[in-house]
Amino acid sequence: MPVPTYPFRRPLRRPFRSALTWAAVPALAAALLAGAPSVAAPTAAPAAVRAADPAVRTNQLGYLPDGPKRATVVTDSQTPLGWQLRNASGTVVATGTTTLHGADAASGERTQIADFSAYSGTGGGFTLAVDGRAGHPFAIDAGIYDGLRSDALWFFYQQRSGIAIEESLAGPGYARPAGHVGVAPNRGDTDVPCQSGVCDYRRDVRGGWYDAGDHGKYVVNGGLSTWLLVNAYERADRAGAAGALGDATLRIPERGNGVPDVLDEARWELEFLMRMQVPEGRPLAGTAFHKIHDAEWTALPTRPEQDAQPRELHRPSTAATLNLAATAAQCARVYAPYDAPFAARCLDAARRAWTAARAHPDLFAPDSDATGGGAYGDTSVSDEFYWAAAELYATTGESGYRDAVTGSPWHTAPGALSATGFNWAETAALGRLTLATVPTGLPAADTARIRASVTAAADGHLATMAGQGYAVPLPATAYVWGSNGQIANNGLVMAVAYDLTGQERYRAGAVETLDHLLGRNPLDLSYVTGYGTRSAQNQHHRFWAHQADPALPHPPAGSLAGGPNPGLQDPVAEEKLAGCAPAACYIDDIGSYSTNEVAVNWNAPLAWLAAFAAAPGR
């Protein structure tokens, strides 16, 4: 039967800002180490233990030998339970006793925690048995995150617009012709008009990444995602781990060109972002068009090269312009050793965007502009000004940008790094993280204060994890559209705190954040396709749409679903998830775009975090 078109809007702006003050959070990170196991002499496994029980929730991919290894057990028992860690042959290799947690607000369950972090053996096929019940098998291996790092980044190649996706790189079933290169039935993106009343000329805005499950391309979401990928390389380079993200590490056409592959991938979007800049001699020169997408929503499924909808450029916005300024300034800094002319072009675009944003500080994208694509409305852009100024200052060292940084209220505001995490509409944290990690001419005391704000935020996330049955760095009240992206972003903050201090608790928190994404959650489901015994398979997407058309593929391995969203903002979620606990408001159905879409800004922090876990360096 035909599958209906699902019109949708992404959240216009997150509806709250956390009331949690990090300075008031006690130092509870030690609680993460409770319930440590004893290493047992090998014993035979009782035959009564079942192969898998959904009450025992683990990271279904596995654990690092020197990292945290914890599982959540759903039980009404009021007393601690014994647990056994078994290897692939069923031999017991470690034993211990769970720690009581009790009621968990996010899941609505009663939980206990099994901690087997002291075990450092390696191998595959381990299972954890608690009170006679065993969870899914997993591995313990130092290379456990190598594949996820690669696949989470490979996602971006498969999301590319304006290029044929090759089977030799993408794999059987995933090849497709180039989308939106002016070949019929496409009506873009090489010669695209503006919406009526926006401009009287046309632009070549080919390339970039399709943002999510639709065919739209959005500067604000693309900007955040690009920053995260480039920052992943910049971070790895500082930590002495750049080789893992270097040339010939990804399955992309540019491999072997002498440039780190993650930078090649990010450049595909950067080139598009610069094409979105209004040219000199035109009204609003230097600003950036907010987005380009179809005039009406396309049907599900629709392959990119089959999209017959007219394409339109939407009015420039200050937020988009500052995203361009920030990412292009970062580009100028990071790409200079590999392609100096491109870096210079980036810096020129960044300077022009900054000047244009200062001249037009109130070009706000309207929330009502949500036909054919997401609105991405944002009427508060002081955070984007701070982020862009920070990137330009870190790159150039110029006093004008320094003054914009130090004069911003976000420079000292405690809310820049909040309990709920940064996102496309709240970007002050990105400026704070850059200033904490990139050497600048700021006074030493100012830099120390900035770095202390990062570690204070990380301590807050650790405290949040310690107070939950599933150790998720997100308050129970903070699950929103794209919650998995928020969770990964908060894991990134803990990773940066580790880089700044070398304190192991921050690395442990960042690595344990991946547990939620990979199956240690109330649904006993890995949200990353292809990773874990039970993983998401039917994310909302126009091409990876096997549920809608069996001739089309599932999402490729490494694709992250948006995650639990108690807002229930689509018809499928409204029908199927009424009454769900916040962390359980998810359904693996292609129609649930508010819980089960993919998006570049969610896969980007997953890739960043997987790269950190695979090679933390220092």
C-alpha cells in the first residue's frame, strides 16, 4: 500500500533552559565507581541462565578494557542481587553484587546497577547474568569503538547532495545517482531562485549534506554539524591521535589526497555553506540564506534524484550568517596546513559574514516558514555572535574580535554550558569550548575561568549520571526532539574536561555516555543502526526507507536515531506512545519523525564521541 507523506517540523527552539546551576552541584562523581566487582576464579555456568533477558541492559556493542563497565538491571527487588560475568564459553570470570538505585524518574522503572569495571580481560561474546537472567552478548576490547567512529562519519558521505553515491564506497543497495544537480526531474540545486519577495536572482547552491530524512539543506544545522566534525579533528590533533582521523581512514572519494578524510568530508558542507552567502553587490551582501529546500513536502519514500519539487532559497538570517562566520573561521585555522588557498577563502567568507551580521543583527528566521522543510526559527542570536567572535578571535588574534568576545554576556554567563546541552539554536557552548582549548591571547586568568566552567559543567553531568538508573547525562525532564544528540553533546563536554585536566572521571563519563546510545536504556535497544543485538532499523528517511518500500535499504550502519521525545510530535508517536516515561518515548517506525529521524547534527556528536572513545590520546 502507498505510504503517506509525513509533513513535519523540527523543534523551533528548545522550550526551556535548564534551571540547574552547576556551581551548586556536589562532587558526586565518585558514586560512579560504586559496586565494584571481584574477579572470580573461573567456574562453570549454571544451565538455568537464559540466553538473554531484557531486564539486564548493557552496552550491546561492548566496553573498553580500561573503561567503565556498568549495566542496569530492572527489578522490584529491595535487596542487592548477585551477578556473574561470563565469557563466550560460559565460564564465570567475575562476580559481584549490584547496587540499589530504586525508582528512576526518566524510565519509570526500579533499577539496580551492576559494576564490573574491575574486570580487564578481553574478548567477544561476554554476557552478564543477574539473579539468573542474562543480557545480550557484548565484547570487551580496546578497539571496540574503531568501527563506530568510521561508520558514524561515513554517514555524512551517504547524506551528500550533488554527487553520485558509489556502490564501491557505500556498499550494495546504497548507491544512487547524484541528487539535485539540475538533471530532470530535479529542479535544483545548480540554479535556484529565491522565495517570492526574497531576491530577484538565482544561485548555484549545489552540494552539502541533506540535513535529515528530507531533501532540505539548512545552514544553522549544517554549521553546527560541520563545526563538530572539524573540531573532532582539531581535538584529535591536540591529543596526538590525529592519525585515526587521517587520510584514507574513511570510505569517501577523496581518500588518498593527503588531507585527513574527516576534513575532506566537512569540506563538502563548507563549500555549500559558502555558496549560500549573498554575493557582493546584492542587497544583504555577506549574509547567508537560511536554507534551501522543496516548495512542498516530498512523499515518503522519494530518492533525491527523483525529487520533482521546485527548490527555493529562503530569506537570509542573522543566525545562518553567524554560523557561516563561525565555521568558516574555524576552517581557516584548521585547513591552513593542508590547503592554504581554501583556508584563505574561508577566512574571507567568515570576515564578510561577521561584518554583515553586525550590520543586520535582527534578521530572524520565522517559525512559520515550515512548508517543504523545517523552520529552524531562532530569534535569540547573542549566542551565535559569541560563538562566531570566539572562532574569529582564535583564528586571527585580532583585537576587534577579542573585544566582541569579552564584551558578550555569554563570556561569563553560567548558562553557556547547561545541563541540557548545546544544539543548533543554543551555540554559546561552542565558543566557550573553543576558547578553552585553542591558545589565544586572552589573559591567563580569563582562560583559567573558561576552562573551570567546562570542568564544572562536566562535574554537573557526572552528578546527573550518578543520580540515574541508566547513567545518562541528561536530566529526566530534558528529553526533547533529538535527545540522543543532546546526550552525545554532553558526553563531548566531559571529554573536553578530560583533555583539559587528565582526570579519569571525565573520560569515564564521556565513554559511559555511549552506553545509552548503544543499548543500556529503558528500551533495551541500540539507537545506532548495525551496532548491537537489537538496533534501530527504520529511521525516518526518504531513501533509507525499507519499511516503506522493501526495494530500498535500511539506514546504513552508524546511523543514529533521534531518540526519546515525550512531546509526541508526530501521528505515529501520538498513537503508539501515549503515557510513556520520558526516556521510553521512542518507536522504531519510519513514520515517527519526532523520535526516529536521522540528522547530521545528531550523527556529528556521535562521531566525535566515538572518535574520542577509540583514541582519547593526551
